[in-house]
Amino acid sequence: MKTRVSMGVLLAAAGTSLAVGLIAGGAGPGANPDEVLVREAVLDYVEACYDVQPARIEKSVDPSLVKLGFFRGKKDADYRPGESMTYKELVDIAGTYNKSGKLPKDAPKEIVVFEVLDKTACAKLKAQWGIDYFHLAKVDGKWKIYQVMWQSNPA
């Protein structure tokens, strides 16, 4: 008996394999060098907060950052809409977020790079605080985060 597989199923499987590979250990040999650099920019962002290293925000995020999100406390039923953050606020948070060492060493930092073009890219991060979606741009040969849309972890 022959089985027919649609192109959509094949593309979905390929995308899942790519995402799993990026989450598990980053891009492998022969990967697009820009994809590796995009992943590193997102890793700098999350590890800046986890490891109390605000200089990594300065390295990976453009000062014109637009960050908007939806916060929900553990006991809240609904999200608070439109919570925004400036670049300076993000740098300040990175300098204090885990100062007490409260985060476990294995706090999540799952990164999926969705697409990398010549000048733009998009990625997703699952972190201790929730889910962040990124728009990045390559300016003067460096990948920087310009926009972040986030929400607290779903219930």
C-alpha cells in the first residue's frame, strides 16, 4: 500500500526538525552564519537577565527598542495589556533580575529562529518569565534586537 504525504506535512516536519535542532543545541555545522548570530543575540538578551550582566543587553539590543507585553501574575485570571518597557528599563532589569540568585541553573532559555534574511530576522524565546517574540535587524554587520512582543507564561 502506497502512502501519499502532502507538501504541507513535509514542510511542517522539516520546520519541526529545524526548531528542535535549534532548541537542543543550536545550529549545526554548515548552518547559516547569520542564523547563529541571531541566536546569539537572543541568548545575550536572556542570559543578561539570568546572569546579571546588563552589558549583554547593550551588546544585543538597539537603544531604540520597542518592547510591549502582557503580564499575568500566577493568581491572576487575566493579563494586564500593553505593559511597555524602554531600553533603559531593560538594562536596569538585567542588572537586578537575578541578583539574589533565585533562578534555578536550568531556567528555560529555549530559542527558535524562525527566519533570517539579509537584513531582518525573527525569533522566539521561552524564558523563566514567559514567551518573547523578537524582530532583529542587521545594521553595520551586527544583529540587534529592535522589537520584542511578550507575554507571561500561559496558565
